[in-house]
Amino acid sequence: MASDRTPTEPDLPRNLEPVDGAVPADGAELDAAEVRGADWADRRIVGLQLDAVAFAGGDLTGTTFVDPAWRDVVLDDVDLANATFRGGLVWRALVEAGRLTGVGVTEGEWRDVTVRNATAEIAAFRHAVLTRVTFDGCILRQADFMGARCEDVRFEGCDLTGANFADAELDGAEFRRCTMEEIEGIEGLRGAAVDLEQIMALAPSMAAALGIRVQPPL
């Protein structure tokens, strides 16, 4: 039986209608569709509604999505570098092997989302709401979770070197087999579950946060 922390997978019908990768208009709706080769780079798209949509590749770099409403969405090998999600809700989604370098989720909500084998260095989830989100095998170096509200969020086999968790809320969060050197805002990890090996890596940051001086050996 799946844990309550496991994101619900996207529910897509077997037969999706192929559509071209043209840039959608503001307020557009896509239902039960497969989008191939989307070329939406550096656009601003407001109120895009996706319901049971799969992306096979595509360039969404630098695109700003304002108040998106996405449900049951799969993004396979999609380039989302420097894309921004401003407000809105992404619900039941899978992001597989994509590039999310510099992606920003600003005051929006991601619920039941799995991000797997993605490069997401310097990604920013500032003040976002993340509920049942799993990052699996992701590169999250210098990712910014400042002020994020994370409930039942899991990091598995991720590189979180230099990530920032200042003022984050991590109720029920789990960190397993992660690299966690040079973490900033370590107080934000309060309430999270961390592997013993990771505790050792976090020790210098924890000592600094508590004002403990580490003495050299005699």
C-alpha cells in the first residue's frame, strides 16, 4: 500500500489527441491531448488550463505561466529552464528527465507532483505551497525553498548542496540518500526526517546555527 506521502500519479486516458506545439492563447484549454515539440520559449501565458495532457519534449524556457490550472499532466524531457509559475495550481503531475535550471514557482501550489531525474539547479520555490511532492534523483544545487510550505515532501537521492531552507515549513518532509553540504537556513529543517549519514554532513551548519564553536583536535 502506498504511503500517504506518495504523490497520486497523473490519470491520463490511453488515447490522447496529438496537437501541434503552437503557443496557446491566454485562457486556452487543452484536454486529453499529446503535445509534441512545443516551442513556447520566452512567452507569457495567462490562465492556461491543462487537463490530461502529455508533453513529449519541447522548449518552455523562460516562459511565464500566470495562474495556471494544470491537472493530470506529464512532461517528459521538457526544457523548463528559467520558466516561472506565478500563482495557480499544478495537480497530479510528473516531470521526467527535464531541465528545470532556474525554474521559479512563486506563491503557487504544486500538489501530488513527482519530479524525477531532473536538473533543477538554482530552482526557486520561495513561498510556494508543496503538498505530496517528491524530488527523486534530482540535482537541486543552490535551490531556494525560503518560506516554502512543504507538507509530505520527499527528497530521495538528490544533490541539495547549498540549498536554502530559511523560514521553510517542512511538516512530514523526508530526506533520504541526499547530499546536503553547505545548507543555508538549517533552522527550516525543523520537523523533517533525515538519514543518519546526512546528519553528519549537516553537523557544521547545525553547530553554526546553535552558536557552537568546533575546536580543533589537540
